[in-house]
Amino acid sequence: MTSSRESIILERRFVNALAGLSDESLTSAALALEEELRDVLAQVAGLGATAYDDESTLAARIRDGAQRRRCAGDVCVVLCEPCTRHCIDVLGSASDDPTLDDLQAILPDVTEKFGLDMVRLMTIQYSLSLQGFKKLIAVDERFALPVSQSPATQLRVIDEAAQAAKREARKARRAAEKTKKK
């Protein structure tokens, strides 16, 4: 069971990861899903019945649905599900809590088969719960957590001239209010 804090952290990581995926990577991952997972993705992201028909707009529709429904985590988990299943099969009993060595042993094959983007999504999925994935993120720069693209996390640049103008306007307004009271 994850805490609310962990859920929020994980969702932010998925939002950033989804924003960082290229349209080509997102489209190819969605099209590579088996029919059952395509249906799940369509349901989660609120895609229409014809969403898969136009490959040129599929990535935009998935992103829009994930943002509108606030379900980037669910979308990313569905997208990387084939990769996750494969890793569970390959790791066998070690899949419950794989070590860093276990993961590094299977990464070349998994990355070749599913692509680095899907392996990253899988890594994010388990980044808070399994030690091997935590260590992988720490030691392998390919799996470093994506940096937020949201304006809220960007450094705020203060326009000193605009601030000075606001201060002067405030002083003038206060002075005018004082003269009205007298």
C-alpha cells in the first residue's frame, strides 16, 4: 500500500516522463499494445473509438486524455505493461524484489526489445517500492528521473523594473487615499 505522498510523487514522475516522450515513441508504444491493453489505454485516457485509426494524432490524444483525466500514471503503466510482463518472466522468482545486478543483467535485452522509453516508464513505476529500481535510478543516468517541465518548478525571474513600477503605483494610491481621508 502506498501513501498519499508516494502516490503524488509517482504521479508527478509519470507526468514528467509522459511529457518527455517523443510523439513517435508514444505512438509506437500504444500501437504495439495487444488488443486488451489497447482497450484499457483507450478507457483510461478517454480515447474515442477511432483514436488508433489516425497514427498522426494518437500521441496528442493520449497526452490530452492523460492531462484532462489526470491519469498520467495509469497511462504510463499501461504503456509499459508488456515490458513489465517480460521482465517478470525473465527474472522469475527474483521479480518480487530484483537486485541492481538482476536488473543490469536483463537491461540490454529488455531495452532492445521494448526501447529505452518503455524501460524508463517501468523503472519509474517501481522507483518507490523496489530497492533494485531505486539503485538503478541512482547509478544509471539513462534512468535518472525526468525533471519537471511545469512552470511551477521553473526558476522565477523577477523583473525589477516592473516591480519598481508597482511599488510606485502603490505609493501613489496610498497617498491619494490619505488625502481623501483628510
